[in-house]
Amino acid sequence: MYALKLIVKNALRHKLRTGLTVLGLVVAVLAFGLLQTVIGAWYAGSEAASATTLVTRNATSLVFPLPISYGPKIRAIEGVTGVGYANWFGGIYQDPKNFFPQFAISGQSYLDLYPDYLMPDEQRTAFLRDRKGCIVGRKLAEQYGFKIGDTIPLRGTIFPGTWTFTVRAIYDGRKDITNTTQMFVHWDYINEVLLRSAPRRANQTGVFVVQIKRPELTAQIAADIDRTFKNSLAETLTETEKAFQLSFVEMSDAIVAAVRLVSFVVILIIMAVMANTMAMSARERLSEYATLKALGFGPGFLVQMIVGESLLLALVGAGLGIALLYPTAAGFAAKMGTLFPTFTIAPDTVLMQIGAALAIGLVAAIAPTIRALRVNIVEGLRHIG
């Protein structure tokens, strides 16, 4: 207890210096945690992917569609328990800045594949009965104020024209990482219009979503699906849902790597600042260390004083930084809107913040500790800080 009181008094000896150092630590730990959360949000889609879900697309490129007639053939493959399909709709709501994912889906067969999308039975039924109906996620509904019965006009880009949909259901996520920023409409309705206006684009889909019995059948069933359509006009590429999601993340690998690098650079910078602070404190206290040695205090006591002070500053800064991370992340997520489907602070992020703070405290104390242990009693007593 005596040692702790002495450590606290030493830390508060220069209040302005201590305050500025702690402030720097708060900013660094906060920035580190926020950047790590951004990286986690970038990969949230792949982390939420099911191990028993495959995605089948055109082997040439995702921009080339597949015939809807492939669906029954995929369903007939042994080990497949469900098949749905989805097309990227890509409409504009009021302004191009109001971006959110929109998919034209196969209705019941698609919804059955995603049990994490929770909605009341009466809302699901209302959507399935209304060809012009749509489903929106809770986060999307809150951002734009959508309510059941509201009409959402979308200006088509991939499918030209003005499309009007009625909100029939709002879904919540079973898990925190479930994406609730999406909108789903009926492909049958889009297809019906295309049959009249652009028949060559009708009866096609972007991807098939395939449910399988067990994860260990993934490779076999994927190969069976692709073998079924080999040498056809539209060959397929089947992969896990996680691999499919990661293929989009890989397009931004350089950005993700840069964000990760910046987060660690911030820690290195504050580590240098902290080390400088501790070095200044040690230089000013050389005569005190020499006095303690003359009074019989051993090296262990000096190490305890210096390392303890450094860790105290680091942990106080980390604690404040972690506490501020939660409201900061909430404000950041609100500002970003639907750019990040989920933006939650993972326990691993907090552990990394604590680990970074401990590393800063320990590394910053190394040089001052060595200097204090090497100081000669006579020279130390003559030293003027």
C-alpha cells in the first residue's frame, strides 16, 4: 500500500505533464480501438456467413447472370436441402448518396435460407402475398424512417424505370452481427415487367444460394453443382458463403491493410511519447534514486517505482480510452449510416487495447529503469535534476 501511494504521488508530481501524457494515451487507445472496430465491421459479413450455405454464380464473372432454370437441377443434387436465388437490384432512393443494399429474391425459398432474419409471421405472409411488397432491415428502417405500409420509390439503374414498393415487413437480426441494412423485393415482379419490356433479361438471376446438410459436404456438393453445368453456355462457380463475402472484401485489401497499419502506428507514436515522459521523470529523480540506494532500498524497489508509475499512467489512459470508445463508436456508426451493416465493439478489440496499454507502459519504463539501476550513489547525489 505504501508503494502504491508513492507511485501515485510520483505520477502527480508534474500534473500538467501527467495530464498531457494521459490525454495522449486516451486519444491513442481510442483511435486504436475505433480503427480495429472499422476493420472488424469490414469483415462482419463473412463472419456472419453460415457454414452450411453455398453460393453459386457464373464462372466467368458475377456480372453475368445464370438461368433460373438451374434452380431445380441444383435442388436435385444429393446433400442439397434448399435453394433460393437473388439479383442485385441497385436502385436509387431519392439521392445517389442514399445507398443501401437491395436484392430481388425468390421469396419464401430465399427467406427459409436465412433464419437469422426475424420478423412477425403476419408481416412475412403480407410480403409473400404482395408482389410489390418489400422487406427492410431494422437499421435501414430506423435510418430512413420506414414503417409498415410506407411506399418506397426506387429509380432503377440495372433495371431502368421508377419502381414502387410497399413496406410489408421489417426484420430484426437474431445476432448482433446480422445485417439489418438490406431491402428485399420480389424477383417475380421484376421478371414480369422484364418479360414485357426486355425479354432477353428475364428468367435470369445473379446467384443461387444453396443450403446443404452438413459443412463437411461443402467441397463435394460444390464440385457436383459445377460439374452439372460444365460445358453449358453459363458454367458455374460454387463456393462457400464466407468465401463469396470475402471476395468483395479482397477488393479493398489495400484500404484495410492501410487502416490496420495506421492503428499500430498510433500505438508506436504514443509509446515513444510515453517513453520520453518516463525518461524525463527518471532524469529529474536520479538524486532520489541514489538516496534510496544509500538508505538500503534494493533494485527491486526502484523497478517497482518506475514500472508501476509507467503502468499506472498507461492503464488510466487506456481505461478512459476504452470508456470513450463506446459512445464514439455509436456516433461514428450513426454517421456512416448503412455503409457498415454492423458496427459493434468486439471483446477482442478491448483486450487488444488493454494489451497495447500494458505494452506501452512496460516498454516506456525500460530505459528509465536501466538508468536508475546503473546510477552510482555518489554521482547520483551530486546530480541536479
